[in-house]
Amino acid sequence: MIQIAVIVLSILLIVIGIKGFTPSGLQFSQNTVLKGRSGMIVGAICIAAGIGLIPMLLLFFVMFSSWLGN
């Protein structure tokens, strides 16, 4: 169950990151929109975090399964 949640979180971070690279920018609230370089920086951080979650998830489950003796 937690695997699905981490994968969904990873996909969400990647989608948010891609939105930061669009011309309309990344909207945080009604009044705050990150456009241009700042939107791209936040977008790149989100994409890196989203991609980084997948190997961490795999490593966690390899370690967890070895603790169980499977």
C-alpha cells in the first residue's frame, strides 16, 4: 500500500515540476505565480525529488525484505 502512495507522490512531484517549465508558470496561490527562472528552479527541484523517490523506495524495500528473511 505504501508503495502505491510513494509512486503517486513521485508522479505528482514530476507533474508539478513539468508545470514549472511551462510559459504560464507554477501557480502556488491566486496571487503567487512563479514564472521564468524561478519557476524552472522550483520545477527542477520537484522533478529531481520525484525521480529520487523511486530508487529510495526500491532500496527501502530491498532492505526491509532482507530484515524479514525473505
